[in-house]
Amino acid sequence: MIETLLQGLLLGGLYCLFALGQSLMFGVMRLTNTAQGDFIVLASYGAISATTLLAVNPTVAGLVLVPVAFAFGYALQRFVLSGTLGRDPLPSLVVTFGLSIVIQNALLEVFSADPRSIESGGLATHSIALPGDLAVGALPLLIFATAVVCTAALQWLFSHTSLGRAFRAVSDDREIAELMGLDSQRIFALATGIAFMVIALAGLFQGLRTTVSPADGPLLLLFAFEAVIIGGMGSFWGTFVGAMVLGITQQIGFRIDPGWGIWFGHLVFLAVLVVRPQGLFPKTRG
Amino acid sequence: MTTAHVIRGTAASQAALWLGIALAALAASMPWWAESSWMREFVEIACYFIFAMMWNLLAGYGGMVSIGQQAFFGLGGYVMLMLGNFAGINPFVAIPLAALVAAAVAVPVSWVAFRLQGGYFAIGTWVIAEVFRLGFANMSAVGGGSGTSLTALRGIEKATRESLTFWTALVCVVASVALVYLFLRSKQGLALLAIRDNEVAAESQGIGVQRMKLAVYVVAAFGGGLAGALYFVGNLRISPDAAFSVNWTAFAIFMVIIGGIGRIEGPIVGALIFWALNKFFSDYGTWYLLGLGLLAIVVTIFFKRGLWGWAQQKWGWSLFPTHRHLSD
Amino acid sequence: MSSTLLRAQQLTAFYGDAQALFGIDFELHAGETVAIIGANGAGKSSFLKCLTGLLRAPREAISLDGQGIGGLPPGHIVKRGVAMVPEGRRLFPSLSVQENLQMGAFARRPGPWTLERLFKMFPILERKRHDPGTSLSGGQQQMVAIGRALMSNPRVLLCDELSLGLAPIVIKEIYDALPTLTGEGMSVVVVEQDVTVAQRVSQRVYCFQEGRVALQGRSDALTREQISEAYFGLGSGLSLSEGHP
């Protein structure tokens, strides 16, 4: 039982990385990125290309990928998504949905449908012994640790820096924030850039942990989304907790029957939606 | 003091009505002179079109953007199949029955889905569709993950079956268009437009916003189920992945966005363009889909009211007037 | 004779197709306090929005120190020294009192206004500095909103309906702080629905009516009759009772 719980927590770490970017973009811009999962897959393929073409190890690939992802996200917001923001959720939804289709098919063309993964050089199989006859994989533990660090970093950024203040102000009242002199387009682009840095990490780890194929995106999006809703919108630690709950739920489901894991997650998500729609740890916001 | 008259139609729309009737009559005669592949294509496009119409009703008029309408599409297909295979009901009769079931299911689904708003409502509906898909994939009675065939039509001769399917599709298309058009021109429709424009103001005028939204959601589910049941009568084989694929919604979104959301003629224009693109480019597989995606992005950013909406604004066209303007 | 600091010349403005301002002429001299009064929808807030860059205006229709500022982005205008206390306070709900004030300093200019100075002027805010901005009472929120505008060290302070929703004693407390600002040479534009208050705190008054200037003059020289005529656009000379517009 403890084993399942532990596996669930570690899986939750990955889901947290999936979800943080989503939480950030929605929190600052009220933008729902339906291509979130596909961008994660794109990042995975980016890491795969880097490790195979440039013959570098995953760490270096990651170090290259993260700043590239920042620039990509910044440009995407500045030039593509900025025109879709507004009270109507449809334009941003359609554009990100369109991006999802474009990415999936582009990846299919370039890489074919065969599942690929990143050579982890043994990291994926390495395990660490814990007291009580338990063992955890080194990679899942690393992912979990990264998730904790990213969540803490984002939370700190929002609460204790002037950029975080700007994020909160612009999301509260864009007009008055601009009155104070904020360039909202630049702020939005920065937020998206940061979100994409986390997406890059998520993609890297996903490719290390398991195989990826071009059509994987939508499922990852659903996991990210469920984590955000279960945890409660408006809070990064809430997203973290939501991801933990989702991970544990799925692991319990997997234990009962291999085909039930994901379904269990969906059911718990729907249950939370019915019983406590604001999520477990919502930040009340207008 | 002058009295103002409320004008509902335009000369162009009258002409279009007669043209539409003529086309429908011409189409109805097709089984006697057209190739069977044309009829099969028509059935397929009809399903896409009805689904897109309903999506347009939901999003453009009801203000609810959903990426999960395929839940009702697939449900319609499976219910039709189960009624046909297990209850011995004629599948053609089962089509409207399946649509009714989809509409009924939409009510409890709305209790969950309506907890969310905006973009998150959209993704939430997708999760629900996935739950449906996984549910049916676990039902061995209908073949589980690999699906099953519609055996109830086995006894009918191919040409007859194809003709019947074709006519059913034609009836469904005309019925859906008529349903949506009449609904939007009615008092309820006017209320819907009021809600779309300003929900708070509409509420204060005594319009039951939540009730209207539920009504639209149920109607859209009915239409989605209708399209799904019809599709699998034509296809004869169903599987969870085909029935609940998000591509259905993707194509519907594409058709509506290209044609212009919130306009009745939007899905018609979009379906025509989609059919044409399909005809010429679908052989290109991934590139074709990629192109569709790019087109949707470009149209959304640069032609905010769709290509038809842009034409409407530029040249004042209106085939399906739901607006009323005052004359003096 | 003090110089003209802020000037509007034949200012017109639109919300989409609807015209809000129909050729406003306006002057603010250095160091003075000018009030703008008028009924709802008269165009007072729209005018302030033009001055701060939230509403489009022709470049030369508004000038600060002789330089055209119409249509510039709000950030540029704040940097040149025009700050606004918006109608309804509009504090940031996700930010604390202190953070709200700090936001005002985003485009700060050199000057004497700092957090410490503000806290000296409004001591209650120091006690509540870490509370969410919107958890304060209306009057306290108004102090935060004023402080937020002051943090950029403006030369011109625009106040939109400071008294809205506040009790008379709180209104008095707020407006009693104004002389501290003007004593240091700040120029202030006060938009008010309460005519009595407007006349009391300003040297000159403009009365807007349906997007036009219906009346202007020295605050101590205008009579009740003149004002009510201009306010309502009537020629009947309705008399104004104390405290009611």
C-alpha cells in the first residue's frame, strides 16, 4: 500500500510539471492552452533530437532546451496568442487547438508514429533503497524533486518579486495595471516564456521516463488540467497537491486493474468537480 | 407618430429559400442517377455538417465552447447499435431514438460540466467524453476496445440500404437546419441572443439564463447523437476510438470558424469549403490536417467573424436572417 | 500669473462609434486645484481617461508643458508626471496594501513620495500594510488608491469621484489631505458629483454636460443657479439645496 502511495506521489511529480505551465498561463492571462500536452511532446522530441543529433547527454540537452523554450513561449505569446486574449474564450481555444493539430501532424511527418525515448544512460533503471524494504527509482525521485523546486520557485516569484506583483496586478485589472505603466503584452509574453520553461522540463522528463509518440499530447493535457482543477485554481501549491492526488488515484487504479488507472483519475476529477468545484485549495479570486 | 415595422427577411434570403428547396428536391432524386460513392460521401458530410451546426448553436449562440461534444456523437452511435443489434429495432428508426437518449444523458452531464466556465468548461467536456470512451471500451457486449459491427442491417440489399441511408441523411440535414433556424427566430431564440450579448442584463430582464443554457446544451446533444447514429448506420462498424474521437469536434470547429460562428449559414459555408478541401487534399494525410490547423489559426486571428462573416460585413449578405431590423 | 501646465484643446473622443466628448477646452495651471462637476454620463471620466492615455485622443489635443501627449500609452504619461486615482478605487485584489502602493511606483519619477511618507500621511495604512487591499474599508481603500497615484511622484494628480460611496466624515478626512499635496506645488484635478465639496476644495470649476463644457469659472464666484443650470442643461434656474447636486 505504501509502495502504491509512493509511486503515486512520484507520478504526481511529473503531473505537477505538466500542470504548472497551464496554471501559470491561466492565472496571468485567463488563457486556456489546449496545446499544453502537445508542447510537452514537442519538447520531448526536441530533447530526443538534441541527444541524438548533437550527441549530448540529457542534462546538456535540458540546459539548451530550457532557454530555447523560453524564447519560443515569449514569441508565441507576443505574435500569435496576444490577439486572442479577451473576454471570449473561443479564439484562444481555437488557436491553441489548431496549434495542437499542427504540432501533432508536423511531428508525425518528421518523426513518424513510432514511439521514441531519450537515452537516459541508466538513470531510468537506477533505483535507490529506502528504509522499510522500499525502493524508488532515481528518475522518479529526481522528477519529484524538480516538481517541488519549480512549484516553490513559481510561488516565490509570484509572492516576493516585483515581476510576480506585476503578474498578479495585470491579471487582476489589466487596465489599471497599464495605468501604472505596465506593458501588459510584455508581461504576458514573460509569463508564457516561463510557462514554456517548465514545459521543456516536463517534456525532457517524460521522454526519459517513457516513450513518446506524436499523438500523446491530448492525454497529457487532460492530466495537467485535472491536476489544476483538483488542486484549485489560483495557487501553485494547490496544483502540486492536485497532481499528487491524481498520481495516487491513478496508481491505485493501476493496481486494481492495468486498464483502470487513467479512468480512476477521470472519475476522481469529476467527483471533485461535483463535490467541491473550487478544488481542494482554491485562492479565492474574483 | 409613425409605427415601425420589424423586417425579418431580405430578398436574398427569399431567393435562397427557394433555391434550397430546389436543391433538396434534386438531391432526393439522387439514388436514381448518382453513383453510390457520391451518396456515401453525402452521408458522411451530412454527419459532419449536423455536428458542426450543433456545435455552432452551442458555442455561437449558447456561449458554451465545448471540445467534448463527441461524447454525444459516440453515444448516439452506440445506442443506435445496441437498439438495432439487441432490441431488434430497425436502425433507421433507432436513429432518432438514440438522439433522444443522448439528449436525456446531457442533463446529468450538465450537472457536472456546468461547474466550469470558459476554457476550462471546454476541457472538462473533453474529459467527460474520454470517460464515455473508456466506459464503452470496457463493455465487452459491444466489442470492448476494438468495437463491433451493426448486424441489424445484414438482411437488406446493399443498394436499398445505401438509398435509405442517403434519404435519412437528407431528412436529418433538412430537419436540423429547420430546427435551428426556427428555434433562433422564435422568442426563445431571441432570448438566447440576448444572453449571448449580455448575460447579466438578460438575467435582470427575467430570462432564465441557466435554463436556457441547459436547453441549448440538450438540443446540441440531441443533434450530436443524431449525427452519430446516422454516421454509424452508414459506416456499419463502430469502435470507441472512432465514435469518441476528438477529431469530430476538431472538424466541427474548423467548419464553423471558417464559415463564421454565430451565424446559421456559417456551418453551411464551412461544410462546403471543408468538403472541397477534403476532396482535393485529403490524400495528403498529415499535410492536409496540418494545413487545416494553420487555416483555422489564421482565420481566427485575422478574420474574426469567419470568412462568411467577413463577406457579410463587406457586402451585406444574409441568407438566414435571424436579425430583425426596423424600417420606417 | 502661473503657467498653464495641462491643456486640452477641442478634445473629442469616441467609444467605438459613440461620441463621448465634443470639443472640450480645458486648462490647468501649475499649483492650482480645478474641479470638474457634472451629472452621470456627462463625460467627466472619459475626459480623465483621455488625459491618462486610457482613451484615444489626437496627439496635440492634450498637451502637458506644451508637449502633445494625446494618445500616448498610459505608461508614458505616468512617466511625464500625470497620475490618476481611478473611479471606484480599483485596487488590485490579489495584492496587499503595501504591494498596491508599490505598483504605483512602477513608473516612478524622482520626488519626495515614498512608502514611509505615505504611511506618515495615512497611519492606518501602515498598520494594515500586509492585508489584502480589498479587505479595507471604503475610506481606507481610497487612501490606498491616492497613495498609489502619489508613489509615482506626479506633477498632476487626477482624482475621479473620490467621495463615491463614502460617508461625509470620511470624505472630509480624505479631502483634508489635499492641501498637503498642493502646498508642495502639485496640481490637482478633482472630478466630483458632490458640487459643494467640489467648490470647497478647488479654485476653479468646470461643469460638463453631455460631453461639453457648459460652464466654467472661479469656484467662489459661481452661483448655485448658474451651476444647476449648467449641470442639468436647464434654463429654469432650479435652486440647489445643500449637499445635493
